[in-house]
Amino acid sequence: GETRYIKDLSVFSITSVFSVFAYIWLAVILLMVSPNIVELWEGLLTLAFFPILVVLAFMADTGAFSAKPATTAATLIGLSHDGKPITLEGLKKTVAHSVDKTLLALKPDELAKHAKSLFTPKNSRAAYRNKAVRGMVGGDHIDLGHAPTAPLGSIATDGAVASLSFESSVAVFTEGMPHGTLIVCKDPTTAGEEEAIAWVGKVKYEVRPAPTKSVKPLGEYAAIKGEVEFKAGQPRAALEIPIYDDDAADGDAVFQIHLTSPSSGGVIGDPSFCTVTVQDDDGAAVLQLLSDQLVVKESDKKVVVEVLRKGNWRGTVGCRFETKDGSAVAPADFTAASGTLTFAEGVMHQSVEIEIIDDGKFEHDEKFQLLLLEPFGGAEFPSHTDGGAGRNIATITIKSDDERAGVIDNISALMSINLDHVNIARGSYAEQFADAVEFDCNASPIFWLLQAGSLPWKIVLAFVPPARFCGGYPCFLVALVAIGLLTALIGDLADQFGCTVGMPSSITAITLVAMGTSLPDTFASKTAAINEVHADASIGNITGSNSVNVFLGLGLPWAAAAIYWTLYASENEAEWRARYSGESWYTPDTPVGFAVPSGDLGFSVAVFSVLAVLCLGLICLRRAVLGYELGGEPVSKYGLSALFISFWCIYIAASIGKTNGYF
């Protein structure tokens, strides 16, 4: 009894309307505007409807027609199957409808761990069609994954309601300060925020040596220990440590303060310790870059260079700064910056912010520098850093944007996809030809027969350039030409077969040709319905392909033929009139042009439109009554399937009856 519902109704609405409009448009131009003739503007407009449909569907898919107010702030935790951002707020809404609501208190990184269950990656409709066709011709299997069937469970908290941690994992103080203050935070666990706020208890702290050896012996700092107490409604607590001053230039003291032994109901969170540095202030103030090698992506839009004041905290000191071009140049890659950094008395940290220019292009890594120059107020630069005692130099590398170029890798990491399993594109001609002739030795005789029948076509189409060449454009263009040639060949073969058995061309078109071109879509939609958590791909594959068949499949050749006859009508008029003078629709006043005899098109379009509206109406009614479009109880789903099949039979019977003059 699994069910599938359409998640994005706006895209479904657009493709559904266009799927019916496409056939009504055929009747309008061939029966009303210019009977039996496709004029130039009609061919071009028919083709133009294809990009219009694509643009409208894309806009609907990206929320351009949504009436919901735009959000101004969101916490990004990953990317969805189609590259859209998954935000903390959106994930919480999904969680609220899918799982135990205790998960609503989780932090973004914890919620991201469950994104696979709630945001199962979709596959493209091309992938489903490819899988369906390969299955029909005995090809190799493509693993597209399966929709989740089990609900997500809750995360155990072992009875803890409050997570205790330091606000920062690093703290820097200077000799001469009376004390240093660290902040301990009380945050909620999965038990909920109200329980955490109401928690009352204590957590102990103690000093331990830091992995980085302290220049100065810890001395009196080693004995620091105590407790931090939290009251009800208190989310933060201050931990004060004494700062010991001396008159010797003996270096910095470095140690760690660890949280231990929380009261009942509390648990130690992350960070559980804070690394404290007590800087010696008995020498000169030293201005030093926090890091002299920084890496930034274009999409970050800026880089922040941190400058620390070490040692003497008394008095006002500073230095001048300026950027210097390298392989990255201003203003093309970054905005040049210069000025003065000033550290007032007691200020130990300043920063320089530089704007990075995001031009949206994929480029090689580029570098530029930020120079710290001319210290004043008695300040110095450390002699062991890049630039020596006279200057401090930070080298900034602008990386090729992994966030943009590697979006598929990000999706894979978030959703745990093995891209090797779902990649349907081959990387070389050798792989394409190997794939064309491979077959399963354990397959059934039916698959062997299908493989043998499809083998010549698979070998011919293996000459299409691999999709990874030149961004896939050669593959797209050559495949488009190959599809057009195969479509023309199939049409001619169907006409020959119909002529041999005495079947009119109109009946051949709606039976043999239509079934041959629609069966792959049918199986692709079935595969999408099984593998996807929503019905968008399954139903959209049908409504979308109906429109594309008319607007692109007919629009492209019609536009080309209409252009030809517009240019060369006068030269070929005599031949054209001799060819069509015997047709029932022909009159001496008929203008010379691209002829498309309408025949029983009006009747067929009328029957199709009525049945299509009934079909779409039943799908919408099912959504309104049952809350989903696909699946459900056996009686419901099999009954509707039988009804839809009967619609197809009615259309075929009515068209054949009209062609044979029964009504």
C-alpha cells in the first residue's frame, strides 16, 4: 500500500496544461487559421512554445510563482537532489511531518545526518528512461536506489537534558589583567529546550597541560580548579581564572581548562576544554598574523585576515597595511585595500577584511598578498615570520570554487550516493562500445532475443560522442540528429508495414508508432514511481513528454519546412499543385506552402482532449480525497489503472471508427 504524491504542484499544473494545449494548438492552426498548411509564423511559434514551456516549468520549480514570502535568513545544511539548498528551517518542517518531534531541538549538524532519510535523492527522467530501455533490450542494470520505507527514529539522550560546553575553545589573556573570564554554555539536548533551561546543577573544571608545550612553566596556574553553577533559566555562566603577573620577560603560559563531572541531568558537550594563553607583557608589543597562508573561494565573497597583538598590552600601537597583486589582480579578482590598523590599550585583536570578486567563472588558483608595514607605538613584527622584522606578509590563495564546481560531490557526501552506481554517461568510446556488446550470460532467452535485436542499433549509436567530451555539447547535438533520423526511419517503416497490411497511415500513427515511442516513457514512469519518494518525476515524465513531442518533435521540422517553402514557393509551385491537386482539401486558391493535411485531426483532438481532461481531473480528485496521486489500496490503484487503459482503448477505437467512416 505505498503511496506517492506530487510535491511540486506548480510544475505539474504547467506541464498538464501544456500537454492538452499542445494538441488543441495543432487543431487551431491546421483546421482554423490556415487549413492544411503550416505557415512560417505557425511553425516558428510552435517551436517557440518549447522553450516557453521549459522556462515556465523552471521558474515554477525554483519557486518564482510561489505566493509564500521570501525568507531573509536561513541556516544552510546541504544541497538537495537538484541542487537546491536544504535549510535548517525547511528540514525542521519536514521532520515535523515525518518523525518524532523531539528532533526539532537538534542542532544543524545533527539534523544533517538525517537528511538522507528525509531528502532521498531523485534521479533525472533521462536516467529512468535509460534504465527502462536497457531493461527492455537486455542491457546492464543501473542502480537508481530505492525510496525509504521505514520512518526515522528518535536519538537517545541517556536522560541528559543539558549540554555543558565552553563558548570558545581558545582564549588569550595578558599579564597585568586582574583575571580572565571564560563563558560556559548550557544548551538543550534532544530532550527539549524547556528542560535545559530549567536544569539546575554544577560542573567542575580543572587545569591540564596543553599539547603545545608552554614556554613558561605553569606554576600557580596548575592549581586552578573549581565549580561552575547554573541556576534555573540561566543559559550562560562565567568562569573566572586569576592572571599572575611578573616583571620578567619569560614568555607565554599555555594550558587547558577542562570541564568534568557534571551534575545529574547534565552532559559534557563540545568544546569540552578551552586552551588558554597568558601572554607575557614585559617586552615590546608584537603584531603578528594569526595565519600567513589563507585560502578562500570566490563564492565566499570576502577574506578576513586576523592580526594579533602579543606581549605588552599597555599603550596604543599599530601598523600600516596594503594589498599587493600577484597572479590575482585588483580589481578583477579582489578589491585593493590599504589603511592603518590601530590597537588601543588592552585591545589584542584586529582584522582586515578584503572583498573577493566572484565572476562566476572557473579559473586556476590565483594568489595575492596582504602586507603589514611600518609598526608604530613601540610595536614590533616577529623576525621569524615571512617578511622578517620589517614586515609581515599574508599570502591569500583564491581557489577554483569547489562549492560550485563540485556540487555533485557535495550532494553525494550529504546523501551518501555512490555516483558510480547512477552515472549513465560513459567516459570514452571504448566504454560505449563495450557497453553496447555486453550482455548477461545468465539472462533469459527473451533477453537474449531483445539483445540480439537491439545490438545493431546499440553499435551504431555508440559512435555518438561520449557525454564527457566538451561539456556534453557534441553528444547532445549528434544524439539529436540521430534521434531525428531514427524517428524518420521508424515512421517510414511503420508506413510501409501499414501499407502492406492495408492499414491507413492515421491508424498506423496512433497505434504502432505511438506505442513504440511511448512505451519507454511508460516504463520510465513506472521505474520513477517505484524509486522516488514523490510522484513528480513519474507523472511529469508523461505530461512533459506529451508537450515536447508536439512543440519540439513537430515544431522543429515544421519550422524548417515552413522556412523552406517561404523561400522557394514560387520556384516549386507547379510541382506542388500537381502533387496536391487531387486531395479533397485542395482548391485553386490554396496558397503554396508546407502542406500538412489535417484529415480527421479535429475529431482526434476533440476525443483526446476530453479523455486527457478526465484523466487529469481524476488524478486531481484522487489527491483531494486521498492525499496522493499514485499507489494506495489495491482496489483503488488497480481500478484507476484499468480505467486509464480503457481511455486509451476508447481513443484508439474512436479514431479507427472515424477513419473507416463508421461515424
